[in-house]
Amino acid sequence: MAHAVIRTGGKQFLVEEGKTIRVPSVDAEAGKSIDLDVLVAAGDDTRVGAPAVDGVKVSATVLDHGRAPKIIVFKKKRRKQYKRKQGHRQDYTTLRIDSIG
């Protein structure tokens, strides 16, 4: 089965056709198809781009958007009466990989 390494949202993901992945938020409506840049394409022959492989695109369908569970950012310095608490929720987009090629 062919797979590829894509870059979106400043992160890299290893993807295969038919798989579902969660990536940092992408500006696209649910149900729309998007094309992603490929860094490494592997299948019958492996191709590595500098930085992207020319002529190879990954087609994906946006399934939905959401927010990850809250994480707590807590800072403390002992014996200094210093404490800071902050929460954060990361936005994400769920993609289904349709084709690599």
C-alpha cells in the first residue's frame, strides 16, 4: 500500500489511502476536498522532495472540525509565592485520505 509524508499546520504526518487523521485546524468546510503537499512519497518507487515532491499530491476530504480536550498549563516557583494556571484547547480538523498520486 502506498503511503506518504505530508506537512500541514507546521507538523508532519504519515498517511495512507483510506485512513483518517486529525491535523491542526485547516480553513475548509466539512465535506470539501483539499490537496496537501507531499514531502516523501513511497510506493513502487520512493521519492523525496526538497522540500515538496513535484507532481504528487495527497487528496483528502474534510470530515469535521472540533476541539481537543483541555490541558492545564501550570507554572510554579517554590518558596516564591508564584503560581500561574492557564487552560488551553487546541482546534483540530479530521481528514480522510482519499488518494495519493
